[in-house]
Amino acid sequence: METIVALCGLGVERVISNEIRKLTPGTSNEASPGETGKYRILEAGFGRVRFETDIPGIYRALMALRAADRILLEAASFPAEDFDSLFEGIKAVSWEDWIPPGMGLRIAKVRSNRSKLQGITTIQAMVHKAAADRLCEKHGLTRLNDGGPQAEIRVYVEKDQVSALLDLSGDPLFKRGYRTEGGIAPLRETTAAAIVLLANWRRKYPFYDPFCGSGAIAIEAAMYAWDMAPGLGRRFALSSLVQADSRVEQSIREELLGKVNFERTIRIYGSDMDLRAVSMAKSNVQRAYDLAQGKKPEGGIRREIRLPWLPEFRTIPMKAARPAEDLAGERGFIITNPPYGKRLGEPAEAEALYGEMTSLMESFPGWKLGVITDHPGFESHFGKKADSCRKLTNGALDSYFYEFEGL
């Protein structure tokens, strides 16, 4: 069993813990000896979830976790109060068990907090030299080839405890492969998936995003409704490392592809007053549909197709939004990311828009509303106190997810 770290936005740790528990039956905080593809959750908090699993379990986590930004191998954890201890600790790691000959090395990130080890560039250089020395000795090399493919290492030092992590993801996991066209300051796909899961939406309920932009929230809801693993169409850094197993990877990919179900009719809608954004949303959902079928998606703006299991996007202003006629009397979910100050240019514009969102209460009585925004005073401008408010991070941006149980 390997110790794995799933990186995520702050406030999303519990979502990922729940996702891990649902990846395979039997996942718990207890060890499961003798079985493959199982998980043991160790801890969750501070933007990460630590768990144990094996190579099949790593591949499944890479492909199936919706809210994780990266999956990393915890290669080592050791105390270090000086640079000699740091060097020896990093050099003692069996990097050759994961990093093949011919692959270079990059120290992608270093953080040090409340520790005697200070100086990010010095730590970075020391870690690179120690790991490179080990790899050269074990692989019989005089130097690493840093001009080609590179393995990425991250180092976190907290209270003089060093964690050395090897990236298994490659590109961040929010890069699903369906959004080749993005709107202005788009919401990360992993954050979009997280708020859908936090809101406890279920596919039997109508779903609507009145500020859909390029469609991330509605598309992530559709992928959840299809039981589609979000990483079906992409490659991972693990596939180029020593522990890669192409047969296991293909087997899990085929297993997850076989779980995709289009037989359910879903009622997912998105709208925006920006015509180009809606065109991008229509193209993006078709690419997600291609990926769900195991196809390679085409780029650019696509011709719209209508199928009962695809979200429907329209160009209308938020004030004109109404439930479809066949939804009269039903209760559903509105989950949205309205334009905020940094996107609109002036905070006052965003605050005025939040006040106008009260029209949703009249048009969608009884519906649950979930709003993610960077504005901590959203409630005062909306005119209603939220039933719950969670602080989240969307990339480097602090955000708040407000939930109103019934409009």
C-alpha cells in the first residue's frame, strides 16, 4: 500500500473523503489486507486528504475523483531542522522505484511554515540535488536529463516535518478535456463538481444555472448524473513512471466507461446573456459527451445536438429565467457562480446584480439555491440570510458557498 495525498481547495476535504469511500466497497479507516483497489483514509484537512491504496486504487482515484486537484505519492515524511538533515532525508528516498532512467526532475513547489528551514530557493536546490544524486547513483548516470520529460516533486515543511511528494497527475485534474474554450475567469471544474456534491443534488431533481458561462457547473452535474468518471479521456504522469501498469490502467478505464449510463433523462439547464459563452457551453457539453463514450473530442465551436440526457443551454438574461413548462410545481436546484467584482470590473456592479437575483425567488418558488462567489457580504445584497455558508478556495481565490434551502 502507498500513502497518497489528494490536493484540493480548502473546504472540500470532506467531499473528497466521501468520494474515496464510494470508489470501492469496503473503504474505511481500517486496513483491508489482501484486496486490491481498496482505500484506507488516514486524515483530511488543510486542503488535502491522505489515504492508503495500491496501484489500481491510484489509477481509479486519478480517473474518478471529481473534486481533487492533484493526486500525489507521499514518497517520504521525516523531521529536518537543518539543510544537512533535509539533504540526507531526501537522498534516502527510493526515487528510483518510481522515476525511470532518462527522466529529468523538477521541484514544482516548496512551502515552509513554522520551521527552521527557510529560503524557498535554497530548499528547492537542496531537494533537487539530493534526489538527483540518488537517481544518478541508482541508475548509473553522470547527470539527469532535465531537457526532456520531468518528474515533479513537491516539498512541504511544517513545524520542521518534511513531506516529499511525487506528482502522479501531470496536468491538474480540473483539466478534464472538454473545456477547450473558457469564459472570463472560469470556475475550476473541480470546484464546480465540489459545489454540486456539497449541495446534495440528485439527478431526479431539475437543475439550473442562470449564469452558466461556458457551462462548467451544469456539465459537472451532467457527468455526475451519467455516473461518468471525470478523468476518462486524459493521461496521467503515473503512466510514464516505473510503477505504471498499462493493463491495469486500461482495465480500470474500461470498467469506469462501462458504468456510464445515458438511459436516465436528466433535466439540467443553463443560461447566460452572453451569446458566445452559451455557444461555448453547448460545444463543451458535446465534448464531455464524446469523452463519456470513450471518443476523442473535437476542438472549437460545435454544432448543437439535442439529446434527452444532455444539458440544455439558452441565451437569456437572469431576470427572464423561468422553469420549463413541464417543471411547473416541481422543486429543483439552482446552483450558480454569478459574475463577481473582479470579473465585472467594479464591486458595485456585482452587488447590484446580487440584489437583482431576488427575482429568482419569485420565478422559482421552493427551489434550493446555491451560490459561489468571492463576496463575503452576498447575503446583505441578496436580502436573505443563507441557511449555510462554507468558505472554499477556487484556485488562489477565496470564495463562499451560500446555500438557501427554499426560495
